[in-house]
Amino acid sequence: MHIVVCVKMVPDTTQVKIDPVTNTLVREGVPFITNPYDTNAVEEAIRFKDRYGAYVTAISMGPPAAESVLRRALALGADEGILLSDR
């Protein structure tokens, strides 16, 4: 069994700031984290890996900094991480 889990880098919502003029998210200085729901999905995939011998691949799309979410997935027990990027 091969399980592929999509993981995404998202702004840490505990530190979100909105520009009052443009009403848009201020990205400068906001830390990015792995989407918590994606972390749950990786953890569940690891349970399947442990129980049934599955192979787990984490995949993300984004800038090179998105590599951090793949490193987290690998630290949780994923076998492979793939970053799709146009940079």
C-alpha cells in the first residue's frame, strides 16, 4: 500500500495581521506552519504504515521554504517528501 498525503504551508493564525487599508493578509513577519489538518492526515497515514506496512509519501506545492512542512512530515515518520515548485 502506498499512501500519498498532501501537506501545505499556511500562516500561523495565532499571529495573523490584516492591513487596515487593503484588508489583506500582511505576510511579512508572519511565521508559517504546517496546516494542522494536514499534520493529522500524516499521523493517520503513519498509523496505517505501522499497522499494514504502507509506504507514506508527503507532497507539497509551494516555494522552497515549503520544504519545512515536508521535513516535519518526514520527522513524523513519512518515508518520502516531494516538493513541487516553479522556482
